[in-house]
Amino acid sequence: MDSKRINMEEGFSLVELLISMSVTLGLLAIVSAILASAMGTRARQSQKTDALASARAALQIISREVAQSGYGLSNNGIVLGDSDNKRIHFRNNRINTDLLTDDPGEDVTFFFEPTTKSIVRYDRFGTYPTSVVVNGISDVTFRYFDYPDDNSGAVEVAAPTRSTGRVTVTVTVLMNPVSGQLSNETVQFSSDITLRNSNYMLYQY
């Protein structure tokens, strides 16, 4: 009778405890890895959403203003010697108070500032000439397309000319490192801008 009571009161052996603890720790490690991956994915998606929102906002501002290039002038308005693949300088006479382009918004430059990783707008005659369009940008490129007088179609050129009728702006954002996600991942967003006073557009009317 006493021996049966002793056997019934025996607990788990040390080996059984070690096995159960190992299984529990293994399950916790798996759950932790799944949670970490889910958190990393969520963080990366949040970054992408923010990056796309910033890129879209910047492109809307640039597109709206660059499209006015040459308005009220006899050319496409691009300042050729001060425009390249990292900046665009353009003029227009949208205020139409005189024959000059010396009112706010009539002599504007957009350029990429690599030190601060931002797109900067410089309005030569603005009340506050220099302003930041958007921060946290990795790169900005301007591509120029000419439309020859023979209407043979668009031709990409290294630098703008008097025949340039379209500009493509591409904004690139490098994602910050996130644990468990691919490194050096980028998001790009582009906008095609047709210059309203280019020869190409004038031919359409």
C-alpha cells in the first residue's frame, strides 16, 4: 500500500523536464521569428507608403510648374545653360504684367541637393526664394525629349535644346535598413511633363 502511494506521488523526471523545456523554447523561437518577420514587413511597407507619398507630392509640384515653362514667351522657356539631368531652370510670363519674367513664379529652378537629400525650389523673384519641396529623397533625374520640326517623333537628348518639348522627372527613394528585409531596396516614381509652349505642342493646334 505504501509503495503504491510513493509511485503515484512521483513527478516528471529530469530528462522529461529538459525535453519539455527544449520543445517550449523551440516553439517560442519560431513564434518570435514569425513576429519579427511580420514586423519587418510592416515597417518596410510603411516606408514604401511614406516614400511614394513624398515622391508623388514632389512630382505634382514640379509637374505643375514645369508644364508652364515658356508660357507667354516665344520659346519653351528652358534656360539651356543652367539645366541638366540634376536640375531644371525655366522661365515663363504667366503673370503677364509686362514683357519681363521678373515676377514670383516666373524664373524658377528645381534641383537635387545631395547633402540634405532633398529637392529644392529656387524662385529668383519670390518673397522667400529658396524652399525645400521634399526631404528624404535619394536621387532626382531630369530627362529631356526633343520633337524635331519634321514631326518624326520624340528623341531623348543629353541636355535640353530649343526643340525640347517633354521632360521626364524621376524621383528615387532608398529604403532605410529593416531587419529581415532586403537591403538597398529603392522606390521610384516618374512623371512625364509636356511643355505647353514647346514647338511640339504648338503644332497640335
